[in-house]
Amino acid sequence: MIPIFKPYMPPALPELNDILYSGNLSYGKWGKQFESKLSSYIGAEYVMVTNSYNSAMLIMLTTLGLSPGDVVLASPMSCLASNQPFITQNLKVKWVDIDPATGSMDPDSLVKAIDSNCKAIFHNHFCGTPGYIDEINKIASEHGLVVVDDCIEAFGSKYKGKMMGNVGTDASVFSFQTVRLPNTVDGGAIAFKSAKMFERALRIRDYGINRATFRDCYNEISVDSDIEIGGYGALMPEINSYIGYEQMGDLPLLISKQRENAVKWQSYLTAKYPNDKIIGFSEDIDPNFWVIGLLCNNKQESLKHFRNIGYYATGVHISNNHYSVFGDQQYLAGVSDFENKFLALPTGWWIEDLSFD
């Protein structure tokens, strides 16, 4: 059966052995080169890598200065990894409903959810498909709120011709976990619009340390270098950075292959399932097609059918609103409708000849 996900590794990693025995295994040369590649690819000046997506989210929350009890707005229809960090930091999550036709945060529902207690909006782009970015950013601006694009599955996706991470949002968080592109075994990144926010995040990523002043002329820790802010040990190791760096050159071809497979799926599904809706094709967006999404009239029967013909169909995520850790369940009509219909099909770079015979 053709899998829904598969980790990518370059055919050769010529520098790997040298790195292993170099004595320089923590963040350094390759981390900086990987960041440079990411910055060029996204088109964003302020980009930093982390040792995991979870670390990136925690750094983001701390950079924003959020405190226990503060309210964040988010969609429950996303990966658990997107919303669990709010709980570990004792933040209050206020769910926003989604557009059941796209899986994206619904702007009208967002407006209704905003009150004086809200501090930030985390805008998830479900399964790599960009949502209502201009509308959400405009609403946030009108209410004095920060927007973080949750691009856990959306690296390489485009909105109105611009890469995610460079669409005008305050910050964007990415995952480079095993089934993402690029895949650094584990890792993440954040792209910032603001230099000030970026500089603050750099310290938070590294235990609050200002590396420019941390050591004296003898390379001893300087008593004059203060730690003014709490932080994490979240630097990306050199091996992970190198793997990510090497994958960047392959990325255009890999994502192009996924988009080609999505178009083939579109042709087949339009002909065979005219009453089902395909997600991801519209004028303003160009998803990475990590998967292709289908809204099925009978999700369970469709799941069994596609698996029977050799394609691992799956709902991928369930609404985080089901989990008691987030408090009392709240009925959201859009989320319920979408969850009951959404099915993802594989489009990955590993499918050399997508056929339906």
C-alpha cells in the first residue's frame, strides 16, 4: 500500500562522518548555513532553527511574553503538537471555529471569539493548505493582536505568490520532523517579521544568553554578562542542521512532484467523485500538497475504498476539542462538519507513477 507519509533522506550525506568526529556537534557552522538557506528560500530576513517544533512553539510563546492565564485563540482542527504547548505553559485556549469547506480558521468566527482577554492568534494552515491570511491579519491588526502562522505542515506552501513565512504575519512556526520537508529527523524553525522579536527569541532559544558578551577575553564566563530572560536549550545540533541543509537543494523537485501528483488526483477525483469536494485548489494559494484533502459524503466508505485500491487514506488529525486536557468540550459546527468529511490521500514525492488502474 502506498503510504500517506514517508521520511526523505538525500541519497548521500558526504560531510556526515566528518561532523560526527569534528568535536563540534552543537549549533554552529551548519546551523547558520541552514538558516541562511531557509531565509533565502522563504524570502524572510529573520529566521532561526530549533531542535524541535515543540521548542519553536515554546520559544514563540515566551518571546510574546505570554503569562499563565493569558488567552490565545486557535483552531482545534490541527495537530495536537500545535496546541499542547499552550497547556504546558498554563495558557487558556479559546477555540475558533473553521470554515468546513477548507479546514481553515473562519474569520467571522474569529471576530466573535475576540474579547479583551485575548493576547494572540495562532493561525493553523491545515495539512499545508494556507488559510484566510489577509482576513485574519486584518482582524488582528484592528484588535491589536499578534498573529502567529502555525505552519507545522505548510513549509513550501505559497499564498498569493509568497512563501509561507513571508506573507506579512508577525511570525511563522515550522516543523522539520521526520515526515515533513525538509526533514531534519527532528527540528523546527521560526520566521519573524520584526528584528526586535527575532533578537529576543535568539536569547530565549539559548537559555537567555547573549553570546556576544557571555565570555571574556580568556573565554571564561563573564560576571558582567547578565541573564535577563528565561530560556530553553533549543539550539539545533549540527548533524540535524546538515541534513536539513542538504535537503534544501532537493526541495523544489520534491514539492513539484507532490504538486504534480495532486493534479493527477484532482483529475481522477473530479471524474469519479463529482459530489465530493477537493481541498487545495484556488486562485490565491499554492499548497505544498503534503497530502491532498477530500471532503467525502461517506468518509468511512471512502477510506475503505482507497485503502482497498492501494492508497493509505486517513483523516490525519482529530479535533483537539475531544481531549479533556483542553477543558470542557465546546461544540463548533464547522469543526464537526469538517472532521466528519475530511480524508487525506497520499501525494508524496515517493509516488513515481500515480495511477488508478
